[in-house]
Amino acid sequence: MNHSFVICIKNDEFPVSLEKRKLYQVILDVEAEIHNQYRIIDESGEDYLYPREYFVEADLSDSTEQAVIEAA
């Protein structure tokens, strides 16, 4: 699959925009990756850049990933 998911583990500077322990889908952004950031759709419903250190990668099975995508 071509999707990437991360779990928020830190939200010190963005407590309204990010929820700890929540799963977020990463939007491919090569420029963001160069700057050690992820582009995600946050709690506002818009996509923004956040430091990679605020997340850990979520290794989802294909069936779980598909279920998450379909639930969106």
C-alpha cells in the first residue's frame, strides 16, 4: 500500500492540534522530509508540518491499514 501512518507521542507545542496516542496519516511531502518533518492532517482538518520527533511510525497490517482508510 502507498499509505504511511504515525502515532503521536508528543504534543507539547501543539496540544490543540495533536492528540497523544492518536493515529495520523502522513501526506507525502519530500520537502518536509528533508527538514525532518511530517505533513499530516491534524485536528483542525487541515494539513500542516510537524516535527518527526513528535511521532513514531505505525506498522499496520495491510488489512488494518485498509480498514483505517475506509473508515475515513
